[in-house]
Amino acid sequence: MNNIERRTLGQTGMTPKALGIGCAWFGSDKSSDADTIAGVRRAIDLGLDYIDTSAGYGESERRVGLALANGYRDKIYLQTKAGTHPDHRGDYSAKTTRWSVENSLRLLGTDYLDSVLIHDPSDIEQPLAPDHALDELLKMKEEGLIGHIGLGVRNHDFHRRAIETGHVEIVLSFLDYTLLDQSVASTTLPLAKERGVGVILASVFAMGTLTGVEPDVTTEQRRNPDSEPRAHQMWSWCRQRDVNLRHLAMQFCMAAPIDGIVMAGPCNASEVDDAYDAATAQVPDEVWAEFKADFGVGV
């Protein structure tokens, strides 16, 4: 079995394996308590040690808490998010932020979180305002309840604003560093590198379009009406050459110029294995050369 390297996560001092596990799908109807327990523990048994969840991911925190019982919590870095709990969505006040984190601690069955991310604000100034989320998380950090503070949102300007506070240590970006879109490479990534901020790249399979299953051309064109259905073109290219598109998608992100990690989003143990296989696959240089010549992207 090929090993996955350890990475530094900015200047946090954390050194997780390069592949982390995002637990959004574990909280959905596609998963169950048993699926989550088996999936999370399979990941940990494979050596993967960065687990990310959120109060906004349905049953995820409760299920992950079940999975981390019996000593599994001690083997990982555990991250959750604040600001998207369904009962208080979009509330970044200090009071609700503390309530959310304390509720997460209870559901996850732990007394400490390695990191907490401010999750999906529609206006970055709200959680950064005095006596709101960032200030409260800083207090909780001083109290020893959390280790590090971050931001999880797609908007690159929000990344910049958060990094510029000097208090945000981790940025989670999604969908904007994939074989289909590398826009974050010219915005957040160099700034994070300059400021010593850790980066987590999520949605590396572009919401399922780069998993190796034939993408729906109609859906792709609806999402991007002004562009050709590149995901389908990539799928066809790989099928013609007996190349695994999932492996290309994962390996491309694993090679990103970041001080950080890549996040997969499985819903069961089998999908954990698929992500691990993709992260440890050996893609021949000649495959990358041909792919890059045809699509303008590669390693």
C-alpha cells in the first residue's frame, strides 16, 4: 500500500496527511449511522487523520461523534464549522457562535476542536465585526476549547479579507482548484502562501463531475452555459485511453502549490477506499503530457 505524505497546514503546527476527509455526505440521506462509523474508521485505519464536519451538514456531527468513540478521536485532527447551523443559519453573533461550538463539542463527544471555520458567510464583514464570530472564536481559543481559526467559503475576496485580519489561520476553498477551474491559484493561494495560512482544497471532483462516472452534459451546460462541456470531454478522453479520470482529478489537486491538504467527500467506506486509491495512484508522465496538451491543465 502506498503511503500518503504528511503536510504542514500553514503555520498552525498541525501536520496532517495530505488527504483529509470531509463529512458533508456522511450527514446526508446517502449515508447512515453505520455508514459513517465504518467510513470514518476506515479512513483513520488507513492513516488519514484530518476530519472535517459542520453544524450545517445534517446528521454529520452526531454521526462523526459516534465514529470517534472508543479512542478514535485521539488519532485525528478534528475540524468543524460555525455559522450554518439550521436553527441559526447566517447568525455570526458572539452568543450564537459560542452556542454552536459548544453544541458541536457535545455532538462530537470531545472537549477540544483542533480547528473551527467560519462557514459560508454571505457578507464577510459580519463575522469579522467586533463582538461577533471571529472575536468569540479568539476567546474560545484562549480558553483552550479550540486550537485554530479558519474560514470556509468560496468567495476569494472573503478569503483575502479574512487572511488580512491576521487571525485566520486556515482557508478552505472549494470548486476553484480542479481540472475544470483553477481560479483560486491566482488569488487566494499566493496570498495564503505569503501570510503562512494553511489551505484546504475541497470538492476536488467538482461535485461529482470528475469521478469517472459519465457527466450529464445538460447539467454541465446549465451550470456553465457559455462554455463547452469540458467535464464530458475529459471523461471521453479518459475512456478512450483507459485512464481513470478520478485519479487525474485527485492527483492534480494533490500537486497544488499550497501549504495544506486536499479534502475528499465520501459517504461510505467504499468511497473512502476510492479516494485513498486516487490519492496514491501513479499517473504516468506521458498521460499527463498528453492530457495537458489537449486540455491545457496538468501537473
